[in-house]
Amino acid sequence: MKISGNKLGGKRRHKPAIAAMVLGALVSFQAGAARADDTAAEIRLLKARLKHLEERVAEQGRKEKETQAQVRHAARPGPPPAPYAYSIGIGLPPQPPIGNTLAERLAKIKGYPYVGSSSLYLGGMSITPGGFLELATVTRDHFIGADIATPFGNIPFANVPSSHTAEFRLSARRSRLSFLTLGDVDPATHLSGWGEFDFLGDAQTGNSNESNSFNPRIRQLYMTVDQDDFGAHLLAGQAWTLATMNLVGIVPRTENTPLVIDDQYVPGFTWARQPQIRVTKDFDQTLWFALSAENPQTTFGGTTPTLIDSGAIISTVGAAGATFPQTSIVGGSLFNNANALSLNQMPDIIGKVAWDPVIADRTIHMEGFGIFRNFHDRVIFPVGAAPFLFGPGIPNHNNEVAGGGAGGSILVPIVPKVLEVQFSGMTGRGIGRYGASQLPDVTFNSDGSLAPIQETMLLAGLTWHTIPGLDFYTYAGEEVQGNKFGFSSPGPHTAFGWGNPAFVNTGCNIEFFGTGTGPFTCTGNTRLVRQITGGFWDTIYKGPFGRLAGGLQYSFTQKFGFNGIGGAPERNENTFFTSLRYYPF
């Protein structure tokens, strides 16, 4: 069979075309497979990116919630801005970084927290830590045996041997920890809590021999409720007494405490920190009224009358089975049995009004207050003495007597933000424990009842803010008491009471051991304590790592006794303080 050459040549010509078509199909298949692989990889990448974006959105949502909690504090409507500039966190909006207002400068020195960068947020509530670490020194020219707080009323006269030596101490015990919590129930109702603690507590195990172990103690611990719409405020817990002067209105944590290093402050300064419940009403944040019921306690001074029966002394305070009168008991449950509790039966009642008018270009702070107090004791007659001394049929009985006082203060910025002057005072009967010198509230009448002692406290102060971070201060104050005394009758007319001119002071300037008798007797009831003091605080460092400040104070204190047989004793005390403080927050 003969095959044509053309047909054979045609078949040969089609073979490359068929191979090319097969090769193209294979290439297309592989390209399609490659594209499929690329698409799957792209899908996986897109899914990863989507998951990353979802995580970022969730994180942004968490940050927005946290930011909203802070914004709610700053954006809340309501009261005018006046108290915000002064308050150190009382359930009001967060303050901006501490500026140059008077209360803010006080916060810088004392370490009060304010809502800021150090605040923590839990839901809609902020928690702000505060406080400082301190090393202080105290040097006295007459030994008292006291730490960083000077017992002004107990400055020893010259009869005490140890007082003829000097005293030096280092102390870290005033280092302070505090916290401030703020929360909003609604835009007009705010809750807050404040706690402040130091290490000036001293149980019977405390000593300076080796471990220098001392106790933490409560300074303040209270809650507040503030209602902006009604201008109503409630405080419940342990706080500064309502009688203590404020810087503005009646706002917690704006108490105008002296800037001194001495933790007993200055004679003439009215203060106490005690449990209380307080209600306050403000009118346009300018006029304020407040009423508080506060924990009572009575301090005693002088000697009790001596009971005489048939010419023999039957009873004085502490005589077995015949205490006359009974004024206190030893502490029981949850009280230290080394401390006595007076027989108080009702709280101290304190009312206060404050006014902050703007005069010229400055805000003047003025306030007035009154205190009502009740004193109580139990008179127990020794067997056979009552009919002889007071007539037949007089049973053992309780005695009640009222006391109290009134006072006020004024704070004037002579040069706004630069120079401020203040004056305060209080006078009344039975107000001794509200003074820095801790003079007695009461002494005794001839029938065993309590007799409130007249007292007047005065304080003046000047603060100069020279440059940012450097503040100078000076204070002058005094506390003076009247005498209250009598003579036992019938019998030898033995002197009793407080400041009796028949008391013997002949030994007050003679150094001797023991209680002494005859020419070595020193009754030495205190009539007057006064002091002038001055110092400064300087900011050494202030930055992102906190603030370091140093202070120096000098005080000259005089203590005078009542005039008695042998004259009126007197003693001066020169004291130097230094302080180095670190504020972490």
C-alpha cells in the first residue's frame, strides 16, 4: 500500500501542535492549582488580620470604658466650681494637678491624696493612695521624755532632775499612709471614704531599746455622702473635730492645721480627732452650717476635798471601798486597762457656721462655733460621814454639770497666693481637752461634784509662699486657765481644787527626788502655756518619681504655774525640729 508523502508530512506537522496544547493544558492546570493555593493563603492571612483587628477593637473598648470612668468624674454637672478648687477630694470632681490654691498647698505639705495619675479605677470608683515617709528629729534643752509630739502642759519645772539634761530623738513614726475612695451614685450624689494612719501608737511592748517597734494607729477613718442638688453633706467616722478651723467652708480635709513639724501643733490651736457624726448644709458653696455629735471624754485636774469625821481623815480619792467622788473607771473590753475612762453619758455637741465672702480680689474665710458638754460623776459617802458633814438622809448620788464654750476664726489672704494671716480663739468652761496644751476640763467642788475650769485659747499665724515649693510660717499662741478652788469644812480647812493659793510651790525650783514634803513640795498647777514658733518647708525635688521635701522648725515655749505659797513656778523650753519627707504619690 502506498502512502502519500503529503499525508505523512501533515501528521508530522500536527504533532508539535498537539504537544503544545497538552503542555498549555498542564501549565494552565498548574497555574490554577497555584492560584488556589495562593487564595487559601490569602484567606488565612485575612482571617489572622481580622482576628487581630477584633482584639484591637476589644482592647480599645476596654480603654474607652476606663476613660469614661474618669470622664464621668470630670464631666459631672452640678455645683459651682468654688469648692473644687479648694477640696482635697471629698466626693467632688477630681482636681487638676496641684496648683497654688491655699488648700492645695496644704495638701502638698501634708501628703493628702487627690484624684490624678496615681488613681486606680474599679468600675466607676476611684482609689487614690497618699501619704509620706518621714525621718524627723527633735532636740529639747530640757528633757521631757516625749517623741515628736510635745506635751506642752507637762513641761517639767526645775524640781524634776531629768529636766536639767537635754533631749534628742530621731523618729520615723509620723510616716503616714492614706487612701481616698470616690464614687458617684448619680451625677449629683457622691460617696467617698478616707483613711489616714501613722505609727505613733505605743502599746506596752513599745520601746526604743532594740527593735523600736511601735504601733500603727488611726488618725482619721470616715465616710462622706455629698448631695449637690440640696447642698447637703454627711460625715460619719473618726475625723477632726468640727471645732477645728477650716480653710474654706466646712469641707473635710481642708482643716487649717499649723504647718509645724511638732505633732502636738501649737498652744492655742483648737483640735481633736474623734468619732463623730456630722451633718452640713451649704448655700451656694458660700455660707455653711454644720452640727456634730462627737465622742466625749473628760480630763481632770487638782485635788479632791478631804472628808473629815470626828477629826479623822476618812476618805480621799482611791481610799479602799470609799472613793469620793468616782470620776472614771479602768478601761475594759477593747480598751487598754492602763487608761481610765471618764463617766460621760452624752456626746459633745458642736455647731458651726462658716462664710466665704469675696472682698476685693480675695476670698475671706470666717467661722464661728459653739460647744456644749456634759460632765458626770458619782459621789459615794464613807460610812458615817454623810450625816456628819452634809446632814441626815443624804444618799450616794450622781452629779451632773454643764460646760462648753464658743470660738471663731478668720483667714485673710493679704497678698493672694503669697501671704496669708489667720486668727482664731475659743473661750469657755470645761474645754481644756480641745486645746493643744491638754489642760484639764474640770476640778472638784466641796461636795464632790465636778467644777468646769474657765479657759481661753488664742492663736495667730502668718504663712509666706515665697516661691513655688518654698513656704515660711510663724505662729504665736497661748492657753490660759482660771483657778477654781475651795477649803474642806469642817476640819482643818484643807485646800483643794485647781490653782488654790494655799497650795505649796516652795520646791518648784529645787531639784529633788520623790514627791517631797515641806520646802520640797511643788504643787505647780498650770495657769498658762504660750509659744512662739517658726519654720519653713522646701521642696527639694518634684517630678515623675514623687516629691522630696525638707523642713525646719524652732519653738520657744513658756509654762507658768498659779501663784501659791512660795510663788508662781515658771519654765521655758527651746525646741528644734527637722524633717525629711518623701511623697511617692
